[in-house]
Amino acid sequence: MEGAIVEVSQTKFPSDTSPNGSIAYLDRDGVINVGSPNYINNPDELILLEGAAHSIGELKRSGFFTCIVTNQSAISRGLWNELKLSEIHSKMQELLLIEDKDAHVDLVITCPHRQIDRCDCRKPMPGMLYLGHEQLRGDLSLQDGLNVNVTIPKQVTRVNWWKDKPLPLNKLDFIVGDRKSDLGAGWARGIRLFKVNPNIGLTQVINRVVDYTDDGDIFQPVR
């Protein structure tokens, strides 16, 4: 499998909320759920971080599209496949909605590769964020459900890390992650960056990301 895995859900917003056109890109492990050094290998292992569901609900009530972008090299390592991944994410969505009826995830994009595979989707490359933009606001029209081997144009991953941070397509777009690779992917798209403690996750910065005057954290991809 050379491309990314994209799980599409029908976009939903609370009945009294209008979309603001911006995308909240969220890492998964350490942002939404408790991470593990041995991967989340089945749905029963997925435990939401405290406040994660309410925070995603707040994003939807604030008009943001929600797009998870996650590196999961266990797939390329042969530990499990895209069907198991989909089961894990179905459980995640179920748990989120139990805690907050508005905590709907519009899109989950997964890189299944290892770093040595030199793919176009693994963070800090911005390929998954590009796919999120194209599916939610652009010309990509993937079917609802599981889409595998979704390719990314090569020019998207030609990033000059030595130049200034590029301008974003939407000034309110942002990414939340617990690693430099997450921030790097966001930096390459020019969006707002928010780093969190993996033991706290999204709730640590929820008040900041919905504050349109908050430009996010400073990040230099090359030192």
C-alpha cells in the first residue's frame, strides 16, 4: 500500500451551528485517546483522554470541521490491517458521542507506513493535511466509509523547511499534536500549531484553538 487510508463520515454540525469553513486537524494518540508504546491494537484498548469528547464537541459547536491525522506504522509492520483500524476508529467515535452528542469526527486519515518507507503521507510531511483539505473543502470526493491507498501529489510533499512558514489556505485552520512531527506537518501547511502534553491532550488547548486571536505556538522545523 503506497497511499493513505481515509475514513469518511458524513459531515455533521449541531443544528444551531453554521460551519466556519476551518479545519481542526487532530493527532490521535496523546490528543484524543491514551497512547501506548505498543500501539492501540484493538478497540478494547482505546481509552479516551479526559475531556477529549467535550473538546471535540466544542470544536463542532464553534463551526470547525474535524479531521484526525495519525501515523500508524503497525499496519506496514503487519501487526494488523486497515479493517482493524476501522474497527478501532468506530469504537472511538462511539465513545466520543456517548460523552458528547456533538463530538462528531468528519474525517480520519491514517498513514500506514514506517519512516523508512519514505512515503508521502507520514507526518511531518503534510500529505494527510492536504487530503483533509481536499476532501472537506476541495475537489476530492471519496465515498463514505473506508478508502485505501489514497495517493498524494508529489508536489505537496516538496517542503522547503529552511524558508519562512508559508501562508495558510485558511487562517483559522490548526493542528493539535504531542510531537514535533505533528507540528511540522502543520507548519508545512502554514496553519496554527498547538503542542500538548500527551497525558492531557486536546483539553489542554481547547480554549486557545477556538480563540481566533491566538496564533498558536512558535515552532522552528529546522535548527
